[in-house]
Amino acid sequence: MIHRGVAFWRAPSEALQAPTGVTASRNGLDIDVAWSHAGGGGATGFRVYRRSRTVGGSFGSYVFWRLVTPETDTDTTDDTAVGELEYQYRVHAWDGSTESAGAESPVVGAVDPIEWDIGLPGDYAPDDTSVVWGFFEAIDSAGLQVWYRVGASMGGNPVGTGILAYEGILTSGTINLGATDTTAFIVARARYGTPGNYRYGPWSEERGAISRPRVPGAPTSVVFTKTDVTEGELTWSAGSPATQTIYDIEYAFRAAGSGSAWSAWADPFPDTSVGSPYLFDEVIEGNEYKLRVRARNTGGSSAWVESNVVAFADPPNAPSGLSAVLDVTYPYSFVDLSWTDNSIDETAFRIERAVSPSGAWSPVGTVAASVTSFEDQSAGPPVGSAPTIVSAESVDDDRLDLVISGLPSNATGWEVYYVASSLDMQVDDTGVSTLVVAGTGTTASLTGLAADQVHGLRVCATNGAGRGRPSDLSQATTGPTAPKTLAAVVNGGNHDLTWDIGSRDDDAVLVERRIGAGAWSQIASRPAGSTSYSVTAIGSASYRVRFSGEATYSNEVTP
């Protein structure tokens, strides 16, 4: 402007810079919103806008929600969010009169209703007049509010129509309805916050459960065994729930080998309070028999469960030509048996073993009719007892060091069987690798392994007679090639870094930083085993970490 011949001018103000990196994440029912800002332009704070929608719906317009001051505050918490809605936020820098362009957060999902535990609710309770409820625990919740109503659904407003059954931190319980054949309708929702300031998530699905006498479960493992020419034994195990007071047993028969129709079921049980085993002696020689059993109480009966078929014919001819051959196969030593079948009417072969020529005979297994071989996997190994893996420790990302004990005195070496990610190492597991260790030392190293991987391990002793019985399965994890899950948070004037080193605790951790898009530079070397570091905060700083001697880095983070 010109005033009395003197010209004045004003330099334009530096433009407000928009925030960057807006994030939003659920914390229970709250939503934590954060952003970054380079400063400048005279900013005094931030104007935050919010919009919401139902799941699957459409967003409306952004509405001004909150002013955050001063400019150094770059986060806020939305403690008014509704659990059933999805939210999105937009942040603008503010200088008291104007605002910068906005930066949007990702959409934050709605809080899911809590879910029923599998199979619940149900009537399998400690008594006949109760029902059981149970839910999966809701993340970050302060407990549950459970409501029920007897005889009718609660509809869309449980709190307005129901009866409070439970409010607390447990996720399961029982409701005593006082009588059998009564239905309770049950719903629940997660509770968040603190006493006097609770808020609640959406309601779960409503389900009903009936209190009634619990019918016993059907018997399991029902087996009929011939014990004499005209007698057999029926055995079984109780089903679930095991609430039976009576067992009913019936039998049917037909001519052996005839393939004719079975007789009608008949009841042989003289005393229904007697449980397993039951001696069946209603046999007429030359017939086939099968039995069935069910459990019963005053509430009802389980389903019938039939046994196998047993033929009570003349005793079969004895087998002949029995041979026994030692079979040394990873990782056991077995005895292979074979014989000649001299009969046509056997139903099975029973194999017995004596430890010494004068020792007592004991059964070791059975095979079906017409089978003429058996592998005795319980025979003693030629080497002796199994060694024990004392320790298996990760030395590097591709190496495990083993220490064993209990190597038998007649062993001349031992072998290590290992496989990545195996929780159940089988004899025929094609993924198993072997390390042969000569001599009677007790240490060995496995190298060239996959990094950051759980490995299944077994060892067995060896000598000229073969392999001994293997040790129990052990597990060990190789170290990662780089630290994992690097995270950084602002803590006052510092950036606090944390990371996970897995099982690799023998190497120093190097911390690197860059400012904006600049070059990376090392700012610290942390001792082996370290998982955290705190550094004075610098705007636009990013961080990464690695193990000393490794060229692989963790993920990169910006606080």
C-alpha cells in the first residue's frame, strides 16, 4: 500500500502443511487416532472430522468432531464410538482461522458381537435343573453382561425384558431354572471401561437351552470276545455323559457261516445293575453271536451299540512253521513273525511272547483271520534303553547344539533324527533327516537348518546290532535372521523401540535411523539379548534393526 508517499508491503504467510500418516485403531470400544505433522505455517492445533456407517452401509459427510491443541499433540482418543459402527477420521492443521488440506485415516471396523463357545448353551450341567452358558472372551473387555429370560425370547431389547443372570469377568457359568423341561433364552454382550463408567458392545446371538434329565451317552468300545468253547465276554466303556444307572444287554444268533437271517434280539441280562465286563454263557456251539448294549437312567435310554460277531464253532487247527526275524528299521528294532495258517474257520490269531524259555507267556497282539504275519514293535532293542535329549539350543539362525545323556554302555554311536515343523515324527516320515554321530560323546551340532523354525528332534543309540529305541520327541527353534515385530512409540520426548529376537540371544542388535527420505545410519549397538532401546525423538524419524554380522533387517517403523 502507499501512505503519504511511503510504500509498505507484507510478506505472504507460510502455508499450513497438511498432517500425514493418519491412523485409527480400536481399543475396546474406544478408537485411538494419531497422525504426524512437520510443523510450520503457524499451526496451533488440529481440527478432526469424523463420519460413520453401519457395516455394509455407506458413509455420510464428515462432521467436525474435535479440536486438538497445541500443535505438538498429534493423537486423540474417541471414547464416544459405538460398537456396531465403522468410523473414518480426517485431520486438518489449524492456525486459529484457517485449516490445511485434510488427511484421512483408514476405516476402523465395527466391534463384533461376542461369540458363543462351541456347543453352548446346553443342558449338560451338574444337575438336571440347570443349563450351561459360555462365550469366547472379548478382546480388551472388562467382562461380560449376560441376560436370560425363561419361557420366551427377549427380542430386540434384552435389557428391557430380561433378567440379569451375571455381570462380571467370567465367560461361562450355569443358570438354575428350578425345574426340568424349562427353556431359558440367553444373550450377552462385552463390557468395557471401569466401574461407574461402563459401556457395552453389541449383543450376541440369542440362544435357548432346556433343563432336563440328562440321558446317558451311548457306550463306546463295545467288544465281544470268545473266552471258552461256550462262553464269551462283552466289554464296553461308559459314554458321555456317564449318568447311567442301568445297562441293557441283548443278543442275536445264526448258524455259523450260513449267512442266514439273525434271530430276534433276546435279553440275557439277569442283573441290569451289573456293568462291564459281562459274561455271556447262552451259547449253543456251532452258532455265531453278536450282542448289543445301551445305557439307561430315569431320564431315558441311549442308543443301542452292537458288538462284533463271534463264531462258537469247533476250535480251529493250530498254525505251524512260526519264524521270527529281527528287523532293524528306523528308528526301532522290530521282530517280524510269520506262520502257516492250517485252518479255515478261525476269526483271529493271538500272538503271545515269553521273555525267556522259562518265562511266562503274555499276549502282545492279535491279527485278523487269514493274516499270517505280525510285527512285534514292543520287543526290546539290541542296544538297550533310549538316551535322553538334555538340551537343544539355537546357536545361530541355521544351527542347533544338542546335549544328550543316558547313552547305553554297549553303544558305539548315536543318531539324530530331525525334521522342521514336525510335532509327531512318524517312522515313515519322508521329511526326516539323519545326523550320524560316531563314538560315545554327548554333544552334536545340526547346521544348515531353516531359520526361525520349530524343529522336531529324536536320538537313538547304535551299535553293530542296529538302532536302539528312540528318545522322546523334543523341539527346538532356530533363531531368526533378523529381529521381528519392531515397534516404536512416542514417550514424552523419546522414541521407545521394542522388537522380538526369538531364540537368538547371542548376537548384538544394531539400531539404525534415517530422517525423512535420508540415508540410514547406525545410532546404537545393543547387547546380545536386548529387545528395546530409547532415543531422543526427532521428527520424521524412521527406524530399523538387525543382528550384528547379518545383512537382513527387521521391518521399518515410524513413530
